[in-house]
Amino acid sequence: NNNKRTFSDTVTHGQTIDRAMRTSYLNQKNGRLALGALGALSNWANRKLNLYSVLLRRLDDAKVRRSP
């Protein structure tokens, strides 16, 4: 029977699985953080764009009112 695992094999295997799980958890966490940051950035950009478009519209209205 060649596939007997020694104790140290078992420990190594456990550490490998542990490391893989921790890595995947961290990747997911970082991914979520990145997505969250992107979301916040796009929300901020949208708010700024809305603000600018409102200001531009007001400027246009003012120009129209001023022109004879």
C-alpha cells in the first residue's frame, strides 16, 4: 500500500488547503473592496456630471434670457 500519508504529509496538505482558502478569501475580499471603490468612484463621477450638466443648463437658460 503505497498511498499511506505520513503525519507530516497530512500537516503539509492541511497547510496547503488552509493557504489556498485564505488566499481565495483575501482575493474575494480585495475584489469586493475594488468593486466597492469603483462603485463609489462612479457614483461620485455621476454626481459631478449631473452637477455640471445642471450648471451648463442654467448658463444656457441665462444666455437665452439675455439675448434679445
